[in-house]
Amino acid sequence: MYNNLRPTDNRYFVKNGDLTELQDGFTNFNESRFRNVYLTAPVHLEFDFTPKKTDKDGNSYFRTHQSFRLAIGGYAGVRIKSKQILKYEEDDQKVKVKQKGDFNVNDFNYGLSAYVGYGQLSLYAKYDINPLFKDNPIEQNNISLGLRFDFN
């Protein structure tokens, strides 16, 4: 799972001891992005409302992802890496800075998730129960919305 944060107003993340803070940029950024990569295991209880089918011999069978479905569940994962990318121009040259480190990000994440869909396309939502950063005075939790494609 990739979580990308894009700070606004020309800011970027800075590790300051046990805290990670957003600070004003030292130049005008074309892009400021903070990425965390997790190896995550999702577990969902899915309700698929595809009706059962009957073959020519009268045997019933169930297809999935042919109709409306919804699911609720959760996930847990371990952080693989954290990286910040800053892009800007200096003296008419394009500069790209990649900073790797832990940035005081929690090594584990877990949360709640759900999705609702039709066929192979779903709309999902997820909420990280644990905060993104370990010891920041204000807890910051990720909330994500997006599209999910299931290939059967």
C-alpha cells in the first residue's frame, strides 16, 4: 500500500528530534510529496448479491462480481520505507531531491476499511486507527478514498 501526502502552501516535512513537522520551503517547490510504503494484509467480510445460476443439468452454482456487493473489514501492515521528494528549479536547472528515512513514522499501521461496488469496480474508504507519526503532539491519521479494481 502506498500512502502519498502532498503538502500545500510550499511546505515539506522535517524531522526535528522526536517530532516531524511541516515547515515552509526553502525555495518555491514545483512538487512536494511524502510517500510511505506498507506491506499490508486486508481482511474483509464481503456480501455479494449476484444471484445463483443453474446449469443445464439443474445444478446450482454461484458467480461473484457480477452484481452489487459490499464489504467491511480491516487491515494491518508493516512499513517498508518512507521517502520525501522535492522538485524545484534553481538557476534555470530542474532539481529533484529524494530524502529517505523513518521521519518518525510508525512502523506498523492498522485500520478499518470498507468498499461498495458493482461488477469488478468498487469505491473504497479506509481509515488508519493509529497515527502516522509516533510522538507528535497532534495525532494525524490517514483517511483514503479511491477506486478498486478486482480481476477474477
